Amino acid sequence: MKIDEGIAIAQAQQLHRNWPTLASGNALGYAAAFLCRDTAPSAFLQSWVVALTLLAAGRVAMWHHYRHRAFDAALARRVVTSGLIGAVVSGVLWGGGLAFLLTNASALQRDLLLLTAMGLSVSAMFSYGCHFPTFLAFYIPSIVSLLPTLVFQNTPDSRWFAVGMSVFVATVAVVARNFNRMVLQSLSLRFDKLALVEQLTVQKDIAESANLSKSRFLAAASHDLAQPMNALGLYLGTLRTLALPAAAQELCANVGQCTQSIHELLASLLDVSKLDAGAVQPEPREFMIAAVLERIRIEFEPCAKAKGLDLRIAPCSAWVLGDAFLIERIVRNLVSNAVRYTERGTILLGCRRSAGRLRLAVYDTGIGIAPVDQRLIFEEFVQLGNAQRDRSQGIGLGLSIVERLARLQGLALTLKSAPGRGSVFMVDLPLTDAAVHAQALAAPAPVAHEALDFAGRQVVVVDDEPLIQHATRGLLEAWGCSVVTAASGQEALAQLSGSLRPPDLLLCDYRLGGGMNGLQGVQALREEFNHDVAAIIVTGDTAVRHLRELEASGLHVLHKPLAAHTLRQAMLRAIQPACASAPVNTASRMARAPSADSTGLNAQPTASS
């Protein structure tokens, strides 16, 4: 809707709302007729009262006719036209009636009639003020026309009254004009605001659509890249089981480093997707922050010393309430950023108790961050001071993940920094005094993976990518497994239809052809053998709804691309759960594999995200 059109509609609506009030104002005419019943002809008074009554009835009827209709531009024009006609008729009736009554009125009657006229002019200013032409249509014939009547009475009093009424009429006209301008300005501001809100809504929709398109692109790209990368990782795992010459082993190690870099990128994208999807849910418990600080010290002291930095971690015995894993992820990313970004000086990780909370802070002596950039660094793929996109400085997701993890847990994340003065990132954690058993802090005893083997284990691999089937079969057979491969759930059922023994493990891709996804394939195979066969879902999908479906399934979930040791660990936990502390479900917990922007080992500097 255009602003001018909206103002016209609002004016028409205001005039329409005032019609019942204008109709009731005709009661003043009845009072004036009663006042002059002794000096004016009764026939005139009767005719005047009837005319005023008909006018009031007409206004009420028109108000009732329009009150349930939606106002548009065409209806607004009809209402304004009706209002103008009604104002002219009302002005003529009032002006003519009062002028006739003044002709033979006594001094008291004249004073009361003029007070009535003055009251009419003021009420008209508010009733018709939203539309100045309608005001004039009533004001000129009703009030201005009284001035000649006062002048032609040819008495000293009437002339003075004419002068006073002239001043009053002019004043009311000026005030009415100013009132009208104020109403129009108010309406203009209102519709300007509505137009701005409409524009912002359109821009918001465009931005959301662009963000959705970006998410779809990332999901599709991540999935499509994960497929060949998954096969490559499995082939490398198979190569490492072979006796290779030294030159080949070096080449294999270099290829492994390249694949690890791509894996880190995909893992970071997956972290962001899972956080946006709500697939990561905090599991708060009471734990001692000292355990986190010690792991951070062990992890980053060598990196800091290699750069000539002094890494100081102040001891703290406080107990806090929160998700220990997610909080450690936050601290790891922040410390890693500080190590990467600080060229010389000191990095300090310390804690301070205050008002029932523990403030955990990471200080560095880097070049600092300008105020204008301090909000920007928490956005995705933003890296300040890395215009050349140096891969060694990460990909720009570390602080974005930190900000999401803090928001997910309701933790306050604060940054203070100035160019040339270094930076400090602070996270506030709730304190607790509960005595938790020491074993709650201890990491699960490592499983002697190499002491366990898969000899004689039957694994069913369901994946519609022939390359991944081949790579997975080669790796599993190198581990001693008996492998059945299939491209779909239906094909797997067909191949196992004659087997009386249920397989030891189902390794199913999530996206499959044949109208059955991995979850449905697992369910069908379990029903076929009437046995709760151990199962792992492997996926390269980052779509929100699919991540939520995987979260709800309760199955072990691994995300492509897979490293050989990750697959082996997951298989051991699935097949022999007694050998591990808990099943891995990376749909509900963020993947713990090293990544450039999630573990902090390869996170970018503090001046980037």
C-alpha cells in the first residue's frame, strides 16, 4: 500500500468513526429551538428540528452501512464524499438556523446562541480536523455566515460581538489547520513506519532464504565431498595394514595429511550444522574445573613452547555445573586461538569466583581486535588478518562454534580487546559446592583396541556407492572380518535370506536407493533375524531434519569422511559394549575427532573466528 493511499484510508476511517458523535451533537439544535420558542415562528422551529433529526438519522444509517466493510481506496473515496456532503448540509442547516434565530433573539438568547456556535466550531475542529476540506465544508456555512447577521443587526453590542466572533473564527480556523497538519504528520509517520517494517520483512525473508540456500548448499557439498573422502580414508587405512617400502609409507603419510585437512573442514561444517539443527543437547553435571584446565595444559604447552610463548594456567579447585565436554570444547578453541594468534608474550588461562559464578578467562598479548570487528569475529568463515586464507590458520569457524556452544548452554561469553593491547575472552560458569565422586571426573579406561580383533565377525555393509563398498570391504577384510556388501536394504535382505546366523554388525549408509534409508534398512534386517543386531549408521548428510531423525533413532552414528581408527573404535564399542564406557552417538554429541576449528588443535587465531 502506498503511503498517500494509506493516509486517505485512515482519514476516511476517522470520519466514519465520528459520524455517531456528530449525530448526537444535533441535540444542541433541539436546545436552541427550545430556548427561542417564544421569539421564533413555531413552523420554522419545527421544520429546523425535523431537518436536524433527518440529518442525524442519515449519518447513523451511513455509519451502520460502512462499519462492517473493509476500507480500501475506493471505499475511502465514497466515505469522504459522503462526509463532505453531510458537512455541507449540516453547515447550511446550522448556519441558516442560528442566523434566523439571532434576528429576533433577546440579549440573553443571543449570548447563548453565540456560545452554541462557538461550541460547534470547536467540536467541528476535532470531528472534521483529520480532513481539512470537510472541516471547511461545515465551518464556513455554519459559523462564518453568522458574522454578516451580527453586523446587519446595526446595534453597538452586535458590532462588538461581530468583531469578537471574527477573531474567534480566525483563531479556530488556524488551530484547525495546525491540528490537521499534526494529524497528517502522525499518519505519515505511521505509514512510513509500516512501509519500513514491510521492507524489513521482505529483506528478512530474502536473508532467511539466502541463509537456507547456503545451508542447503553446505549440506549438499558436505555430503557429496564426504562420499569420495570416506572411500579415500578407508583405502588409506587398508594401505597402512600392508608392508610398504619407506618411500611409499612417506607418500601415504603425506596423502593422509591432505585427507586429514579436508576431514577437519568437513568436521567443522558438521559441528555448525549439528548446532544449528539442535542435534547437540547439553548434559549438565557437577565437575571440577581443574580436570579441564589440566587437559588444556597438557595439550597446549608443547605448542606454546614451540612458538616461544609463556602459557600460564592458574590452578583452580572450584566445582561447576555444566556439560564438561562442551565447556572443554569452548576453552580448547579459545586457548588454541590465543596460541595461534599470539606471536610473543604470555597466554594466561585463569578463573575468578564472583556472585555464585566462576569466570573463566583466556588472556593473550596479541595485537588485539578493533571494536568494530569484535562482533564480526563470531560470524562464520570470518578471519581477520588472513586475507590470503592461509589454511594453517583454520577456516573461520572456531569462534562461531564457541559462540553457539555458549548460547546453547546459556553461558555469558564476553570479549574485551583493543588494538595493541591483546584480548581476553571470558565465559561465566555456575558454581556448585556438591561433593561429586572422584571417578566422575576420571576419563574411561582406554580399551585395548589392538588386543581385540574382528576375526570371524560378520559385518554387513550397506552403501549405494560402489567405491565405498569396495574400500570398506578391503579394510574390514584386512581386520579379519567376513563382509557382505549391498547397495540397498532390500539387496542385503536378499543376500542374507538363507542365513540362520544373524550378522555381528550392520554398517549402513543413511542415504540409500530403493525407497529405504539406512534407519529403515537396519529395522528391516533386525526384524528379519528377530534379533537386536548391533548397528552403525554412517552418513555425510548435514541437513537439519535428517540430523534430528538420526538423533531420535538412538543408533550409533558416524559422520563421513571416516578415518580407519574412528571406524575401528566405533565397531569395537558397538560389538563389544562391555569394553567401552558408553556407545558413541555423534548425532547427539559433537564429534570428538580432531578438527581445525572444533578441537582447538588447529583453530585459527583470536582475531578470527
